[in-house]
Amino acid sequence: MPETPMVFVVGTGRCGSTILSDMVRLHPGVLSLSELFTSLGGPGPMGRKLSGSEFWDFIATARYGGRQILRAAPFKEILYPTGRNQKDTAFSIWGDGVPPISLITLPHLTPAFDRLYDHLGRRLKAAPPASLSEHYSELFDALGEDRPGRIVVERSGGSLEYIEQLIDLFPEAAVIHLHRDGRDTALSMSRHPRYRFIMVERELTRRIGGNPYSMTEEEYLDELPALVDAAGDMVDLLPHRITDRSFRSWSIPLSRFGSLWSTMVLTKTPALRRHQPLLEMSYEDMARDPHGSLMAIADFIGLDRASEWSAAASAIFNPEVGRWRGEPAEVQAVLERSCRPGMRFLPDSPAPNSSPPQRHEEVSENV
């Protein structure tokens, strides 16, 4: 295929896309962008033109709720320094917060992430009114100006959730869909703070009628009495009260993670498969043949098959396949049952057992 200006690696999250991003980043022909859209909470306001300042505010303004959850339970994927006594960085989660684009995307590219942030601000705020896709194209040009000719590969955990918006923004982009055995994925989700937080957000949104973590600080404080009433026994999980203890002690049934995975696969994959060019790849195939998988990706997006790259990339890949089988029988049963719908839909997924072990009710995982 011809050289692709934009490539998205999409998946449900906890499917191996992070290590794939790290592997692809080692290729000299790639500008690797990590967790851009997830850090922003999605691609952004579509359907209208934005000024340069409006676009910059969207990618650079720290969210009140995001600052609060990072104080309570920082995710290991966050690359920006988050120490309470950090003195050699421009921003802090203990102060006014870290700009979304600085949380992961900029430190993934350079140790001079604050300097790059300042450079981007000067350039992007001066841009004239344009569509969201045009602003993103300007951002990618700015990020890759010292890497001319490189293919942009963006990877965000859980980006399958907003695949329709990505395709609308970049209809000519190539897409790599990485999927993994749902039972391993759901088990990993249940033990990861970010996906436990997604469950907290969803339940609070159901009770309140809106997501308190997407509000501005002013909106949140204005509505605080009503939010406290509506949250009920989840009041200690609201942004102004959440702590590491309250977050980790909230019980979430394991089956909900399997259902989250299955629902995402069933509702989002059809739109994905209508898009071309598309490469579907399983984590299990990548684990069996890392070199062959990397060569397939290189051919798909038009990269040089540099042998040094493949060897270096394969060396950092330490796959875990079938971890769910080491769990107790009742846990395996919940994973089998909740992931079965999605696994029957995906190509090359391991076939779930037709008769999983029986048990009483849902298993609750507290991490």
C-alpha cells in the first residue's frame, strides 16, 4: 500500500497495544504517539471549526477530575513525573494539574517534554480557525518536524471505544486492530486502576446523570450538593473526596470487566471492519511469531523491513498468554461466561469452553 499519513493502533485496552507501541517506536521511520486520545478523553468536539486557542485549550487544559484521580491512584502508564515534591517540572498533579497532552504523549517522545509543550503552544495557538482534523494534522506536523518523512502511528488504550470518531476525522488512515483473548483481557482490566476507574465513572454517571470527572472545577463545585445526594454510598468516590483507600475498596464484580470487553467488541468492531485499509492481528499470534507480526505491520504501513529494528523490538516483548487459566475454577467460569459473546465474534479467538465450570454468582475482585 502507499505510504500512510496516519496509522491508528486500536483495541479494547489491556490487549498488548502498549508493548506494540513501544516496539513500533523503535523503527526509525515511525513517529510514535502514545495515549494521545485517551489522555484527552476522546478525539474532542467534532462538527464545528475551532480557533487555534480553542484547540490548544482542549489538549492542554488539565481536568479537575483527572487531577483528583491521579492523586488517589496514579496509573503506571503516566510518564510525566508525579512526585509530590517534584521541583524540576513545569506542572504537578499536586498543583493545578498536568496538561493532558503532557501526561504520556510528550514524555513518550522526548525527555525535554516541557520544552516541547511550550513550543507546541506557541505554534498551535496561532493557528487560524479550522476543523478538528486539520488541527490534529498541524499537531502531528509539529510533533514530527524533526522527523521528516516518518509515518505517524497513534496508539491509545481502549481506543476501539471511539473508532467511529477516529475514522470520521481521518478517513484515509490505516488501522491496525490488535485483539487478545477476552479472558486474559478482562482479568487484566480487573486488576488495573484505569479500568477500575472506568467502572467507577460509569456507575457515578448512571446515578448522577452525568460524569462528574468530565466537569470543570467550577461546574463541579456549583453542583456539589446535588452530586453528593445522588452519589449515595459512592460519595467517597466523587472527585473532591476520592482517596487511594476509597478507590481500591470499592467492590467491582469480575463479570463486569468481561461484559465491558464483550460489549466493546460487539458494538465497535462492525464499524471498524467497514473501514479500509485494516489489519487485524491477535496478541496470541504476535506472541507466537513476533518477527512475522512485525514484518506484517511493516508491510501494511509501508515501513522498511529493517532487520535491526525487528530484532530490537522482539527483544523487549515478553508475552503473557493464557494467564487466566491459572485462576481458581470459579474465576475461570466467570471469565468464560462474560467473555463468550465477544470471543465468538472475533477472528482467531481461542474457542471458549462449551461447558464452563459452574458456580453460584459473580466473583468480586478487589485490587
